[in-house]
Amino acid sequence: MLYKVEGIVIRSMDYGEGHKIISVYTREAGKMSVMVRGAKKLNSRFGAITQLFTYGQFVFYKGNSAMGNLNAGEIIDSHQKLREDLMKGAYAAYIAEMVEKLTGENEPNGMLFTQLEAAFGGIGEGKPPAFIAHVMEMKMLGLSGYLPELDQCVSCGRTEGDMALSFQGGGLLCPSCRGRDPQALLPGPGTLKLLRLLRHVDLRRLGQVEMKPATERQLKQCMRGLTDMYLDSRWKSRSFLDQMEKYGMGD
């Protein structure tokens, strides 16, 4: 069957001496794996379109096997800025790996496609990459069926009081129920407001985001706890981001 789809390269790996296998998240059919023969050769017409983060139109044939073979491709947006800046590229790679790891083959989701493209575009334009990554983390928690309860206590339903975030419980615990999880984190009001906001952000309409450093650190701590608990997100790209932060490269 011949496919003609719009897609974003979320994984690109060398195969053999001259070929590449790419994972493309498509608007029409979700994630699809495609063999690109000769892509590593210097004069290959497919070299550019197989680069990570590239948004393009892909034409490929797919028979009974799980992988297609690329016939033609045209770049819509190369997202070159993500490859020219180490920090931007690191966050984009984390988002790409998150989508690649947490989606199945041929499971279309138009909303996820538009948000992925908006995430790469926003990071390229200089919008806060950490916040964009947290938005995508929250969206993937929702798509995976683990959206945290952030409006009321997960145990009793209470909505008043200083709420703690229980990673194990999957949401907030009120002061009366906090003893159920001694490891629950008590976020500040600004952090809790941002956590609730993350559920509804449309990255296509994201403006500038102002966060105090303490709130930014706590938001990361909250999202890290949730994604570690429910998405098993200890991936290479995230480890690289942690190393950059450790050595002050992201300041």
C-alpha cells in the first residue's frame, strides 16, 4: 500500500553501511517506521529529510511487513534551530523520545501531532523549553490514562486546605488524608496553579511564561515524580538534560 502522509521524524538511526530507519509521527496514521535506503550517502536526496525533528511530507510503500520503504519526501519545516542550539536540541530530543516510547504503531492522534509540531516550533522560537516539555509530559500522562487528580483529594474528595501531591496516589491529598502517603510533596500555590494549567495548555497558542526559580524547580520535581511513577521516563535524552543542568549548561 502506498502512503502519502505529513509527519515529524522522532527517531533516526543508522542501518547497515548506507541506510537509515526513521520513526515518523504522522498526522494521518500515528507512528510509522520507514526504511530510507542510501540516506547516509553524501549525494542522497533523502539525507535532509531523515534528520531528527524534521517535519515533512513522506511517500512510502508498505506491504505486509511492519516497516515501509521511502519513495519520496519533501521538507515542510526542517526545525534547523533545534539542531543548532544544544539546549533547544536536548529538550526537543526528550520530547521526541517521549512520544516515540509512549505511542504505538499506527495509532493516529491528531491532537498529539499538532502539539508535537507546536512544541518543536515553540522551542525553536525561544519559548521556555522546560515548560513546553512539562506540557507534553502532562499530555502523555493523559493519553496513557494517568492524568493526575489536581482538583480535589483523591482519598476523600475534599477541595480545601493545603494539598499535597502524592505520586503513588496519582493526585492531591488533603491535610486530613496526607498521612496515607508520607512521601507526598507539598507544592506551593504557584506550583499547584501551574500543574493545573498544564492540563489545558494548547502549545499552538503559548505565549511567554514567567516563573520564579523556586516554582520552576518545584514544578520539575512534581512532573518528574509523576512521569517516573507512571511513564517510566528514565530515558537517555532525560539523562542528558540532567547532565547539562548539573554542569550549569542550561543556565
